[in-house]
Amino acid sequence: MADARFQSQGALHLPARDIPVPTSVSREAQALLALGQLAPAGGVVWPLPADVDGWKVLILEQDRVTLEVLSQGTMASIVGFTSPRSSASVEVEDMLVAGVSVYVATPGGVAEDDRRVYLDLHGGGFVFGGGDLCRWATADMAPWIGARVWSIDYRMPPDHPYPAALDDCVAVYRALLEQRDHTEIIVGGGSAGGNLAAALVLRARDEGLPLPAAAVLMTPAVDLTASGDTWQTNMGVDWGFGGSFQPAFSLYAGEQDVHHPYVSPLYGDFSKAFPPTILTSGTRDVVLSDTVRMHRALRAAGISAELHVWEAASHGMFMGLAAEDAEHKQEIRRFIDLHWPPS
């Protein structure tokens, strides 16, 4: 008789079980994991695709809450730790580059003639993370990057589905190349931003532009079909995801086939060229499969690619509050310093 766990659909059915907080991670990480699922039960309540006003209300409220939590150190106070966020001075300039809003953050100590630029593409499921939240995140990132950070406040749904965001990213990259040599630019992003960073490289290559010195893909959502294993196995275990993000992915893709390499870069042809890349994720990250598969695709094409996976880390690590987050930043800083020319 066949094992009852295996059904006709080929799915593995497991009994309900408790997932303990691992002792293998830092005390800060343990405290965060002990809080359980932080995302709303069942995930975000997504509006219907045609409900433009509903999407706008959701986006404004989600960004407001996220900015409040991050900027005020709310999570740090809940778990009883002092927020480790940098108090270094940072100047942020609002610019319009090729008609696109860009925040340029310069940390203290960076020389005026330092030409290195980290071109950051923010995350947020292709719908969240713009505006004031993008500006705040740019200033927060610059000190540990150790160079100027240009962060693109790209257009997003519901008003601007694909290819608006990628068009904006390519336009800014093209304009930046008029000021900097391609070896002085590193492109990076997390989650949806990791998708856009990889798509930017693919499209820049296809349009004959010189490629950046390197790419930083932090837990990148590079397959919008969400067919990877951990979109199922880690759903509910990743405390940042209570449910599917497919409605946001579909809204972003619009009428474009989600298998197109500019929408789901995992399906790109990397044999034609791609810069050295670092990819990061965690064992509880729902996007771990995307990250691992992207790493394997790059390696199969002969591209220099590093993969770093942190124990028990969810999507976005531990909100910058744990020792693992510091290690994460150190690994990225080491990588970019390796591939940048000296300041």
C-alpha cells in the first residue's frame, strides 16, 4: 500500500508541527524568531487587479508602517536590543536623472573625487518601497557600502506595470555611464530589486552597453512563476511572508509573459556575458530556491558567482538587528571592494 503522505498529485503531505527556535543562531536572531510570524495571518490581503484605488491605499499604508518600524527601531525595542544602525553622517540629495527620481546618498568620509557608485534598486515586491521609504533606505545603506549610493525610485504598479520600472533603471544606468566608467559602477538590489538588478544587466548587455563591475543580488525574486521549491516549503516558516506574493507579481508583469528574461531573469542566457555576482539568502527564506537556482545558472554559464546562505534567516535576514546581519553586510562589502577600483 502506498504511503498515505503521497497523494495522486505527487505532493508530500506533512502533519502540523511546531518549528522550534534554533539555538544555532545569535541571541538577537533567536529573539526575533521567537516572535513567530510577523506577516499578517494568511499574508497580505491583495486588492483585485482592477482595483487601482485599493492598490494605492494598500501601498501607502504598508510603506508608512514599514518606514515607522525601521526608522524608529520598533523591532529592536520589542526584542529588547539596542538598534545597531549606523549613526554616521550621510548627505542625501534628491536628483532627477533621465527624468527618473534618484536619491544619492554620500556617507561621511567619502572623497569628492571618489567616482565609485553603487546603483541600488529597492525591493518591495514591485509595488512597495518607493518614495520616503526608498530615500530612508538609501541613507541607511550608504555607510556600510562605503561609497556613494544612487537609489532609483522607479515607477511601479498599479499605474506603471512592466516595463516601466526596468525602463527607468536602464535610463538611469545609461545616464550614469555618461559620468562614470562601467568599472566604477556596481549594481545591486534585494528581493524585487534583485530581480531588477539582474534584468538591468541582461537588458544593458542586449542593448550593447558596457556591464557594471559586479552585481549584488540579495535574496532575489528572479522567477516570478514562483515555481521554486522553497516558495512552498518555507511559506509560513519565513516570518516575513504570511502568504503568496503572486498578485503583486502578476500586477507588475501585466501583459508580459512571466517567463521573459527581463521579467524573470532566471530564464536569461548568461553565456553571453554577466558580471561577477554575489547572491545571499537564508535557510528560512521563501526565495531561497530562486537564489540557489540563479547561482547554479550563472555557474553553469561560467560566470564567477558566490552564494552565501545564513542559518535560519528569513527573507531580508533579521531586519538588521542580529550578528548575522553584520556578517551579511561584511560579506557584501568584501565582495564589492574586491571588484571596485580603489577609491
